[in-house]
Amino acid sequence: FGGRRLFHVDIDVTHPWSRERRNYITQCISQLPELRLITFQATVNCDQPELKAGQFLPGGRRFSDEEMKEHARLNITWLRKILSGDVQIGIENNNYYPTEAYETVTDAGFLRSIVEENGIRFLFDIAHAVVTAHNRGITLDDYIKGLPMTSCIQLHLCQPQIRSDGLAIDAHDVPEGEVL
């Protein structure tokens, strides 16, 4: 961990955080004295998703949009209490795959509201945006226009792929030319 200024936590900021989850986050932060940015995900809209063939399927309880916004608000408020004032908080956009688990959390407007209502930053994952736009059947430009790009503080670059069945996926490959 030593010397790291950026830290991405593979935890969903729109879900309720248990004491164990908060302890884990606190422990990670305590090992990062030079931390300046900590980012989280908005992965799925349910509490017990099932991973099958690289995609989450809905499972357990589905959270409403307002519940996820409230969880994010509570989690970010708690984070601000344990972080030094110069550490920024951000949220990453996720891929959209055609299962109900990805509804809402991959909507540009939902992500924008989380960022703006909580005064946090945005981690723009380009491959996730390409995958989402393709799989939702919308233009990439329209999707990006809805995202909170003025709050963007970090970019993730990798190459998405279009499978033979037409589904776009984030293959996490090194880009081979333009990705946007």
C-alpha cells in the first residue's frame, strides 16, 4: 500500500455498509498515509447478485433508486468523517449487461445525481461507457453527455470487445488504437 495516492475499493457505495465493511475500509485507509483519492463502484441494484458467465443476475432484495441514493449519502457522510480533508471521494461508472441487476446503477442520470448530490468526483471508465451504450442501444455520445464529466478526476482505459452474439463486454485488454 505504501506511497499510493489513489485507491479504488471494489465495494458498492450505493449499498448499505456493515460494520465489517466499514472496518475493512478504515483499515485500508489507515495504511495509505499519502491517499488523495478513494473511489468506489455502483455495481448492481440488489444485495445478493449471482455472478454467471461474467454478468450479475438479480438476487436477494432489490434496492429502489432512492434507497441507493440514501445509502450513498450515508456512506459518503461516514467516509468524510474518517478521511482527512484533502482526500477526495469518487464513484466509477459500471458496464450495463442485459439483466435487471444493472438497471439504474448504469444510468448516466443516476450517476450524475450521486456525484452532484454528494459533492464527489467521477471516475470515468471508458470501456464501461462503450459497453453500456452498445448494450443499451444508445449512442456513446448521448451516454457520455449524461455522465458527470465536469466532475471527472480519473480515467480507466481498456479495450471493450463485441462478442459474436452482439453483446459488448469489458475484456480489460490493452487498447489497440482509439477506444472512443
